[in-house]
Amino acid sequence: IFFRPTPCNMRFVAVVLPRGFARHSSSCVNQVYRPGSKVIPCPKPPAPEDVEPCITTRYSELLKKHAADRKWSPEEIQEVTDKHMLFTWSWSKDIPHISHGDGIYMVTTDGKYIMDFNSQAMCSHHGHTCHPRIINRVAKQMAEIPYIYPGVGIVPIRAQLTSLLVDMFPGDLNTFTFPSSGAEAVEAAVRTARVVTGRLKVLSSYRSYHGGTLGAMALTGDQRRWTSEPGDPSVVKMFGPQPYSFAWGQSEEEITERCLTVLKEQIMYEGPHKIAAIIAESVVGTNGVLKPPKGYLQGIRELCNQHGIMMICDEVMAGFGRTGKLFGFMHEPGLVPDMVTFAKGVNGGYLPLGGLAIRDFIADHFRKTPGGTAYGSTYNAHPTVLASAHEALLLLMEKDLVGNAARLESVMVECMEKLAAKHPSIKQARALGLFGCIDIQKNRKGDFICDVIDPLPAPMARFKKALLEDGLFTFTRGHCFYCNPPLIITEEELRKGFSIIDKNLDILDEAMEDYGLGY
């Protein structure tokens, strides 16, 4: 056990570490500890005399080797990728070499077109052909002043984007900060809630994902948080309205009432005067694309109002049109959270950008309190990145991409229903705008193919590989796969994507039989 001070009131919290942590930590000169695994020996670094000379003595050699116009062979690219690059979440093996983008397609170096049916990580709203206006706007900003630290000078683009967002967000969500990712936006929201309320605890759902930084991982409910534990001891997990292995009720009304009743009691036991915020994805993303039942988010809003708790809506995936409305929480009429995190769709993923919208009373607190805000970073409100977002949002409105997502929802549902009627491997499917997910079952009783925390089972791995070979990319998890195409997609393209999925679900059905699951 060790003790560490917590923010705001500087009380000390005891944190219990995994068995053996102290022993490993005290002898970690040549060892690395990984939670939940054995200690892995770490070889000694090279002796000083064996280290290559300083790079400054080899500039001419390196300039020639790494010239921007030097042609790289596919073999060279693969070698560097395999030996020297660590990708997000896992080693990326057997993936295609991409040459360029064309609308909703990625084009490989050998000319194969792959339909992107997941908008990369649910972010490429505008597809893979960057509009000339965005390119020109970014180049213009780069030519004027590419970067200036927020506390050093005012630049027009910051005011321009902020003013646009003030008009896009509802209620008094009128103040914004711009970190570089959704996870950073979540961290900023939680820190803001703790500073303003003077409380520590934050409630978040089990079936959730809030980002890959340490604080956002603590808020995350699924198994991706395990490698970051022990996390923040003041984060408390709650069950959302759509748990994995049981149902709160049969109707939306039953589900909402029972789930909120349990939450109300949990707040009582946790101490409402100790809770700074409740954070929730307005529509759960990578844990299954789950729209909350009617009244659930409004019920959280009322509980927060009752106890002076801040409500944070995570719109990193759902925001800017994915669900057929500008923001996912807008499916609950009249709802205004205290803070909203966003990223991804704000500029279609063209450059790294996140954002946090806060209500007036929070902004007023910082304006009146010496010491500034609760968040800061070097690249906050980066002018070049903001230029991409401002132009992307203008195009989002001009092309009515939010309306396109709303219109194509019926096509999504129609295609999914046909697949479910045809393929025994499908348990259920759902879509909200162009935000969709299909669950996979292993038998007619409706049992999932695996638990939500399990790795990709062999039949799903076979299905994923077959889809890619047939020219369609999407995310697959152990028990489901996603249907989240770019918002620029046409009805014809959408139906073509589902026809590819239909063909390859035959392979999944056969794979289930091969592995003895059967129907």
C-alpha cells in the first residue's frame, strides 16, 4: 500500500498495488513490470563505447538517405513498419499498403479499392478525398502563422471557430477549449468538474470507452482499462441502461426507471456531496453502438441538478452528425449537459483535434478565480488544426451531411433486417443515423459468440479477413462488427457495402459450423 495526495482538498488515498509490485519495483534496474503478467527481463543498454557517434556528424549521410523525394519500395516500408513502429492497441500485421484515398475508398499501392465502412476510427466524416477548400485553408494558415501558444497571442482562426461552435451548440454551452484529442478533452472535463465543485468522485459506466490516456482509461469501463490499473481511486463504475448479460426490463420505460433507481441509490451510498461529475457517452460507441432509452439522459440530468453534480456528455464518436443529429444527446429533446467533449467528426480526422464545450457558469468561475483554468497543453487551440475544423464544419453544413446520415438510417435498418433474416449467425442489429452495429450469436438461443471482454474468436477473425480481401474494411470485436461509413456515402454505395457484408456472412456462418458452434 502507498499513499498519495488527491486533488482539491489534498486528502490522502490509499492505493493497493498488485502482489509483488514493491519487490519488482525495488529491483527494477533491469526489469519491467506489467500488471497482471510476469516480470519481463530487460537487457542492459549498450555500453557507452558501443554507441554510434552523435548524429550531427552524419547529417549529409542522413539527408541523402531520408530525402523527401526518395522512392521507397514496399519491402522497405514493411521492414521499417515491422521493426520500428508500434501502432495503437496492437501490432498491425497483414494490413494493406495504402497509396491514396478516393471518396469513401482507400486505394492500395497495387490499385485495389477498399470501402471504408467504419470511417477509420469513426472519424472520417468527409471520406478520404480531402476537399480543396480544407487543403487551401490549412495552407493559408500555415503561410500566415502556423502555430502560436494560446497565452502569447490572439489569432483570428480561434475566434472564428469558437464563434461557429457557439452557434452550433445548444443552450449556454458557449465556451470552448481545444486540446489535441478526445481523450485529452475528457481529462480536461473531469479536472474542470473537480476544480469547480471541489469534489473528487466521478461516475462512469462499465460498458463505455472514453480514451487512451491514463485518466480517460480509468473512466473507461471495458477491458481496455485493465492494463492501466490501478487507476484513479475516485472513479466509480455504474451500470448503464444496456448491460451485456442482463436486461433492466422489457420496455424503454422499465429500463429507464429501474436503471435510474439503482443510480439514485448508488449516488446516495457514494455521497452526493462527494461526486463531482457523471460522465456518459451520449450514444455508446465501441461497446456496441447503444442508444440510451428515452428519458435516461434526462434522468441523469435531473439527478445532477438535484445534487449539484456536473453532467458530462462524451460526444467524441457521436458528435457532428454521426447519429443523424448534430450531437447524440440531441435525441433527448431539450437536454443541455454541463460539459460536452468532442473530437473526430469536428474536422473529419484530417488533423489531431479535440474539444470541450462548457456552460457559462463554469466559464464564469474561471474568469473570477485567480490561477486560470484546470487544463492546458502546448498544442491547445493550434491555429493550423483549427483552420481544418472551421472549413470542415462549413462543408458539413453546406453538404447537409447530418441530414444525409438521418436519411440513410432507414436504408441501414432495412439492410440489417435483411441480413438478420438470412444469416443465423446474426443475433441482432441496430442503427442510429450512420452509426450501426451487428451482434453475432453462436446458437439459436441467442448466446453471444463470446463474452464482450474476450479476444477475437477464430470465426470472427476469418470473417474479418474475408471482408478485407473482398474490398471492405470495418472494425470487428469478439462479439460484433460495426457499420459506420463516412457521412458522404450515397445510398448506392451503402447498399453495395451491405452486399459485400452479406456475401461474407456466408463465410462466417460456415466458420461457425466448422468450429462446432452451429445452429
